[in-house]
Amino acid sequence: MTRTVQLSSALPALPHRVSKEDVHKRDGAEVLLVSWERTGSDTFTVAAVWPSDRSFYQTVNGLYDPLLFVETVRQNVPLISHVGYDVPPGHHLIWQDLTCEVSPSVMQVADGPSLIELRISCSQVSRRGARLAALTMDVVALRDGVLLGTARARFTSNPPAVYRRLRGAYADLERSVAAALPPAAPVDPELVERARESDVVLADCEFPGRWQLRNDLSHPVLFDHPVDHAPGMLLLEAARQAVHAQSPAAGLAPVRFDAKFSRYVELDAPCWIVTETGVPDLVGRTCISVTAVQAGEEAFTCAVASCTAALSYAA
């Protein structure tokens, strides 16, 4: 199913429409991308629409949630893989690294939908025979011609047979879902800048700067469809929430994420989200390192840079 959204004349008229299957979503209402065009052998332009209010990626202090930008980037991973590099349905696309940064002054919420132009270039393309094995995707996002954000993602593409070998017994989706631990009680939503308990992905534990990851398989956005491990967007949301929980009085607005996905986070064992505050970066932004640890191993790390909500308006 595609959405019929009238694009502004500020965006290029792109010939190809985006379906929910293109971006690996079951719920068409969660599809942010609208249309696309190939502009070179490894370059593309994609149009996206951000509603002024969403059920999950909610506005905070008058700004769009930075994870809305990350989700926009994520949807381009399957889209570009399928339409640009002939990756068949059923192949597994796995993040290795992700860096993204937004300009807070351009993230202010509009009265109506915001139209986003994404200029995408791909490099370091590797293949397994005739099939795509991995690539690096660079994204430049514009809103009304003004730079909104940038991102770089490195990901792999794995045919089902290769993925089964990588995952072993965990590749059995029914088994993995059945073995998933029930989510522990969430922390107070206000602590992590959330309005609803159902959107909280952290649970308390007895150590400061440490929380348990909540894998709520019934969540309609983070678990839009069944998966055999914790999704990357869940881990990034945990990093965002951990930053707020670490400094609840600071009024922080995360603006940059530098993430590395080194191991799968399984559903059948506790995963701990650990924070460590670092020194401010060169432009004075608060920096917090977030790590996901499972069975004693680092599975995910993310350095998050934030500014205060007051500074974000003056950025």
C-alpha cells in the first residue's frame, strides 16, 4: 500500500512511489518515504514526509524527535537495497555502523506535514557473487532547501541461507519469539521524555547509570513485525532514553548518534543499558556513552551528543 501525499513544489517530482514492502513495514501509516529517483549509478534522491504529530516519535520541546530522522534513514536501507541493488525480498539487512546528526534549529515542528529531501550516495559496495553483500550509504537531508541532518550507515545484506548459518538456533523465528523474556516494569515515562509507559524501553535495576532493556514484542512500531533479535531502532531508542534518564534535569536534546552494532542482542536473556558521561565535545555539547551489554559482552555502543533545549532554538 502506498500513501497519496501531494508533494510541495519545493521537492523534485520523483517518478517512483514507495510501498510499505520497500521499507520493511507492515503498517503503512509508519512509512515516511514517499517517492524516489535514481540520479546516478550509486546516487539517489528520496522524498519523505514527516507528520506534525506521530504516535511514537513524538515532539519534545517543540522539536521533532531525532529518532524520527534515524527512522527515515533506516527506511532508506531496504529501499535503496531493493530498488538500487536488486536485493530480493527475504534477505536480511543488518547495520554495522551508524552516524547521524541533526540541526536542532531545522528540527522545529511545523503546523502541518514537513517535506524532506534526502540525497543519498552509496560507496564501498561489495558483492557476494552477483548479489550485494554490503555497502556504505551517506545521506544529506534538506528541509525547504536548508540542511536538516546528515547520516552515514554501513550495513550488510545476507541471503536466508547465510543468515541461518550466522544465527544458528536463533534463526528459528518462532522459537526466538517464544523464548523472549517478558518485559520488566518500565521506569517513569517522564524520566525518559515519554508520555506513555508502553513507549518506555528501560527498566530499573539497583545500579546507578544502568537499566535493563525492555523487549516489548507487542509494541506496534519498534516490533512492527516479528524478529528474532532486538531491532537496531530499539537499541537506538534505548540510547536516547538512557541519555534523558542519566541527566533528567538537564533538558537535553540529543543531536548526534555514533553507533556500532557488534553483536545481536537476543530476546531470551537480560540486556543491560549502561551510561558513562564524557567530556563535552569541541562545540560544548554534553556527551554520554551508552553501551548494551548481554552475557558479559558488548553488543552495541553509541556515543550521544546533546544540547539543551534552550540552546537548540538558537543553534
